[in-house]
Amino acid sequence: MKCRKMMLGIGVGMCVLLFTSAFSLAIEPGKLLMETVDKGFIVLKNPSLGGVEKTQERRQALWKEISFVFNFEEMSKRALGQHWKKRSSEEKKEFVELFTNILKDAYIGKTDTYNGEKIVLLREKQDSEYAVVQTKFVTKNGTEIAVDYSMLNNGGEWKIYDVVIEGVSMINNYRSQFYNILLKSPYETLVKRMKEKKTEGETATAAK
């Protein structure tokens, strides 16, 4: 039951996370999150973007809305952990691109299953550099999922660098996966697998 709830949380949580746009980034993080939720709803409810035949177009529209609100370099740095410092500038750039594609392919498809869930802002904690926005997602059948957004003040703009669903950090989860690979294999093997994942995602998207 807990596992099923977690998977549901990932779907719903990432769905609403994808609604956060690049606009009005100077406002408080909690207000930013809630105000931009409606912008995502507009994309998903747009009749001209509905249906399986419009899947790619709909996902592209969502990605255009949300990509600028994420700090993908910070997410990549935290996901790679201690191995980040060992990488050259070119390797870091490549890793950020590959990891960004993995996040996009893994989660943007979750928005296809949106079915009228409700989002409630609970509270936010912040200082000058970091903020945590705590929210609750309520599904149509009443299931509640806790989703916290960790945000970083990047030059006056609040950007997301982690999402914690029911106490489980998305970035920590990826870091664990990457570490398991790097314990047994060189860095080049990790990059190769990430490239294969990217190709798989592109193939799956093209088939829609």
C-alpha cells in the first residue's frame, strides 16, 4: 500500500511540479509555486492539445513552460555527489545535459494521467538562500500525498533543485543509483548508460 501510494505520489507530484513556469521568479517561492499551477492546468486542459495524437505537442508545451524554473546544474551536482568535483568542465556540461534529459523523459509523461487532483500549500520555510515549500496533493479518491519542493535563490530567482515525495528525495534516489554504478564501473560506463536511456526515451516519445 505504501509503495502504491509512493508511485501515485510521484505521478501526481511531478505532474504539478511540471506546472511551475519561468515567469514571476522574483516572488516568494510558495506564492510562485501556487500561482503557476494554474498555468500548467491551462496547458493540460487545452482541447487543442488533448488526445494521444497530441501527446508530443502537449509535452513540448509543458516543457517550454517549466524548464527554466529548475536549476539543472545544481540537481546534477547533487545527484553525482562527490564524483562531481572529479569531472572536467566538458564532462560536467555533458552530464547536466544527459541528466536533464533523463528527468524530462522520466517525469513529463506523468502529466498525461492528470485527472483533476487538488493542490494545497501547507507552509514554507526560507532564509536568504534556501527555501522548502511544503504542499499536499489530494487525488479524486481522497488520497493525500506530501510533496516538498527544495528551492535555491539563484541570483534573485527561486529555482527547484530537489523534490521530496512522502519523505523520499528524488535527487538522493538518483545519487544512490549513480553510486551503485560507479562502485563497480568507471565514470564512462555511467555516461554510456545515460546516453542509452536518452535514446530509449527519444524512441518512446517518437512512438506516441
